[in-house]
Amino acid sequence: MSHDASRVALYKYSGIGGFSLWLFDFKRGGLSRADEDGGFPAWSADDRQILYYSYSQSALVRKDLDSAQPAEVVGKFDDEPAGAIGWSPDGQFAVTNKGQVFRIGSGGAPPGKLPPLGQPRFSPDSKWLAYGSADGEIIAQDFAAARTRIQISNHGGANPIWRRDMKELLYIHGPALMAVDIRSTNAGLEFGVPHELFTSSILKNATCDATPDGQRFLCLAPAPSNPLDDQLTVLLNWRAGLRR
């Protein structure tokens, strides 16, 4: 979701081995294609640009939504493609699910490497990174100094979301949306005990985002199955119905 909560960037399978990038405008109710080749989008802090993965170029690209110019390559991938992308609000860094760290504007390969990260999200002040660890817990890490690493969840979690005012860190645990209170101190950030905000069957296995105030949520969940899709019709003695 964009930072002003007016649009959402999404990608869908294009049928040719890649994904296409789309924008949905909540006010106008319109869906428009942003790029026929793109996935894993992240918004700039001013919502004027999108950073995403280009399948055809195997590159991290940045597109100015106010310009008709093609997307600009800001980093190349040497091996595997990106997963989810986190873009720091100050615009300087991007981190992918694979742990690749890009300095935006360097124009080269990833200058750094972290362990695999689940859905990395930068804090609004660009100083912290929240992500899902390999053992399924939510972690908050001091990104600038890389000295502090705090486990946020107690019994597993996914899809971390920072509130814009940095008073809460949200995440999903099964069918529940969890929240952790954050307090800023001279020593850094202090994280409280996880508590449940609400539960919904939609949340389980869903990808979610929140408005900046943390009061509304947008979740991409699997579509409900049609009961007819689970039925199998067997036709016996079908030759008897053929015209001779």
C-alpha cells in the first residue's frame, strides 16, 4: 500500500513465465498496468516512485510514476531473483528476501549480504529492519549499526508491518493480527510483549499491509473455492449415447 493509503501496488502472473506490475487506485476504483514485466514492488516515501524486480533484466529497477520514461536499473542480480523487497524511507537502501542489500544509486551488484529474510520492512526512520527469520520468528534489527537483534514474536510470525509513528510493530501469527508496543529511549527502541488485536480466517496464509495509522488493513488472501471445483463427474456407458 502507498504511504498515503490511496493506492496499492500488486503483481500477478502474466502467463509467460514472469509477472506484470499493476496499480489500483482506491478513490477511482481503477486498475492500471505499471509495467508488463515486474514483481515484488516497494513504494518510495513520497509515493512518486516504485522499486521492483524486473524479470527480463534480472535487475532491481526504479520507476517514476509521474514520467513516461522506462524504469531505471539501480542494481543487478548475479544469481537468483529477488523475493519481497524492503526500501528504506530515506531512499538509500533496498533489502530482498534473499538477503541481498543494495545501496540505491551505486548502479552495481549488491554491496552486502544478510541471511535470508522473510518480507523485510524498514522502519519509518530507516534505522531498523523487521523481518521473518529462518526459524519463523519476527526479528527487529538495528540496520545502521547492525549491533542489535531482537526477537519480537514469541511463538512464530510473518508479515511485519511498522506503524508510521513507530509506536507499534504488527505481524501475523496464524489467523491473528498481533501488535507489539514500541517505546523510544536514549538507549534505542524498547519492544513490549506481543498482544492480539483481532483474529480472522482471512489472515491465515495472507499477505497484508496497513494504513500508516495502523487502523485499516489490506490483505491478499486465497480466493474461496467453488464447491463445484471439488466435484468430479464420472459418465458411465457413454458410448450408448452416441448416434450410430
